[in-house]
Amino acid sequence: MKNIVIFASGSGSNAENIIKYFKNDREIRVVALFCNRPNAFVLERIKGFDIPAFIFNREDFTSDRVLDRLKTLKVDLVVLAGFLWKVPPHILEAFPHQVINIHPALLPAHGGQGMYGMRVHEAVIARGDGESGITIHYVNERYDEGTVIFQAACAIAPGETPESLAGKIHALEQAHFPAVIKRLLENK
């Protein structure tokens, strides 16, 4: 059995989608959700899935408390799904090529610190890009600079708004993120 832990900070639509995708899988399971915001909506979304939530603060994250919990869970893959904090080096060292993230643009464009959510879609449109998309990548010590695992693109229509682009990106995330996770774990 391969174990996934999801880290999320916000509404949790990707976390919920991943949990549903693997709910009846016989070889891969989501064993916990880690969240750095005690009032995040993701905690409501996971109720009823029998997935334990682990709430932590910055001190827990930078000390060994989060790392120790991950080791206890025998984690095969850490999935960042709307998680905004930079992962500390000691966690990356303990889980080499086992921490992945999804970014709402085609990296390397529109990545880096502070580039998340609507900020990304606004930047894509402001620059006049003809397409955007998602990038699933390994996490390293720098924001959005880890090795790319998968990308999917969508066209930007004339008159596209950040909100309409966000809808297209969300559809790509929902369609591809769980399947890419499954392929990664099946190939380990």
C-alpha cells in the first residue's frame, strides 16, 4: 500500500478531488491531511472521508514535529494542493523526490514567491499570453523551480478574464492531478 499525505491551506477542492479519486483504490490511499490554517475550508471538505487532519503552525513545520508525523505515517508521497508555505529543507531531505506541487500556470512563467491563485491568472492575462495551464512539479528549496513532472495547457480566449481563466485552470487540475499522482506512485 502506498501512502499519500496532502498539505492544503485553503478551500481544498483539489484535496477533496484527490481523496475521492483514491477512496476505493486498493494500492494507494490518502492517510492524512496536513493544514496550517485551523479555519481553512478544506477541513470541512474532508469530513466524512475518514481522513485525519493534522493542524500545525510555523514552529511545528520548521521543527521536527511535522516531519516526525510524516515518518510515523510511512509516507510515500507528499502532495501540496493549495499549500502556500515553502517546505523546509529538513522535510525535503527526508523525502527526496517525494514532495510534489501543482501550480496554476505553465512554469517557468508566472512562478515564484507570491505567485498563487488569482495573482497568477492576472499576470498571465496582463502579459498577453496565448495559453496558460497547470504544472505539476517536484518541490525543491525554491518556489516553483523543481523538476517538471507534467503540464497541461489551455488557450486564452479573446476577452478572457482572470475569473474565466481560473475556471479553465481548475478544470485542468481536477482532470489531471489525481491521475498524475497515481502514475508517479505506480512507477515507484
